Amino acid sequence: MSEEATGDVAQQLLMNKIIAGALMVGVVLITATLVFVNGGKSASFGVLSAFGLVVGFACLSASLIVPGIVARSPATEGGSEDKSDTDRRMERFGVSVVVRYALLEGAAVLNVVLFVVEPWWPQLGVVALMLVVMAMNFPTESRWRDYVEAREREERLGER
């Protein structure tokens, strides 16, 4: 990889980190605000709590599957033939990060909102789980390298 490509990767990776961090901070701020507004009210497990758990589990499952599908998808249309392999990989890596974080953030925010409507405290466990998974999948340079190595392995296997 050329020095210029390495700089581009570092810049794109920084942008992915900023997006991921912003989504995580948003969940934390919304949760803190709405828990404060709740004022310590409590309710028993109900239909909305069950709905939040189901959606949380579905989004968590999708966040483990969908980014892999995005990563293996053919290059997007619109001038992709002018892009280097590194640029195409970084683009797909970035999209997979955003997709994963959007799924997790959506489930977390839904559960916080449902907590306000039906304040069952274990509901916040779903929010915490989503934040933990987000933190565990934070886009780092080593994740980027692992991603590139996996795509290269897949390409070599596909050529056989």
C-alpha cells in the first residue's frame, strides 16, 4: 500500500471512529436524560418491554450478520472502476461500520423510549448490551487490517 493510500485509510478510519463514537455518545446522552426525566418510577414487565427485548435481540443479530453481507457485496455503482482496491475496501468497511452501529443504536434508543413509557428497569440492560457491543466493534486499525486480510483471503479462494 502506498504512503498516499495509507494516509487516505487513516483519514477514513478516523472518520469511521468519529461516527461510531458520536452514535455511542448519543445513546448515552439520550439514556441519561430520559432516565433522569423518569424520576425513579418503576413498572412491571409488559408488552412494550417484551417488544423492546425482541427488537433488541433482532437488531443485535442483524448487526452481526448484515455488515458481513455488506463487506462481501460487489462494489457500488458510480465510478467505482476508477477507485483502487484499497478505496473500495475502505468504502465497504465504512458502510459496514455505519450499518452495524445504526442497527445497535436504533435498538438502544427504542428501548430507552420504551423505558420512559413503561419503566421496567431491566430494559436498560438491553441499552447497556448494545453499548457494549458497539464498544467491542469500535473501528480500529487492527480491525481494518483484519477486514482487508479476510477480503483478500476470500478473493484468493474465489479464484481457485
